[in-house]
Amino acid sequence: MPLQPDKILISKLELSTRIGATEKERSKPQRMVASIVLEPSVGFGELRDRLARTVDYDAVAQAVKAHAADGERTLIETLVEEIASLLLRRFALNAVEVELRKFFLPDAEFTGVRIRRER
């Protein structure tokens, strides 16, 4: 049985972004939450306790927050694709999973999307 890849988790990262189907909805930043699973190119057993050999999850979080804050989008599906592409381009990852939650519908805890993309 093949081993599962090592993973770094970022859970419920708070984002602020202009997103929505209507101009009114996009007129002010909204709170969203991202949960991210990173599959680094280098396994944990090879890190030798060196930050430079792993994926810096603080740098990932800052990149995601900055990207979400920049511009506006109609669809959360667009933002989740952009985030996954950004992370695969900028960090040494084999794969990434991104889940975005939006708190817009009054009768639902959240709406959301989830994707997995590989290098």
C-alpha cells in the first residue's frame, strides 16, 4: 500500500475580499474563510529541521490573504482556482487543496467550494 503524502494544514484562514453576483454585493469587502492542505515536494523526513527546506505556511497565508484582497470577482469558484494556481506557482508543492467558505445566505451556515490541483 503506497504511503500517503505529508501534508501541511492551514485551517479557517480569515480573508477579506470583494466578491459576489451583484455590484451591491461586491461594493464592500466580505469575510471569507479558507482552509488549505499543502502537499510539499519534500517529505517531512527530508527536512532536517530547516525552514528553508519546507513550505513556509506563514508565507502561504500572507500570499493568499493579499491575493484575495486584490481586485474583485463575481464567483468564489474563480477565487478558489486563482488561489490554487498561485500556490502551485510560488511554492514547492506537488498538490494543493483549497476550500473557500462564504457567509452570505441567511438560512445557511455557509456556502463553499473545494478543489484539489496537482503540479
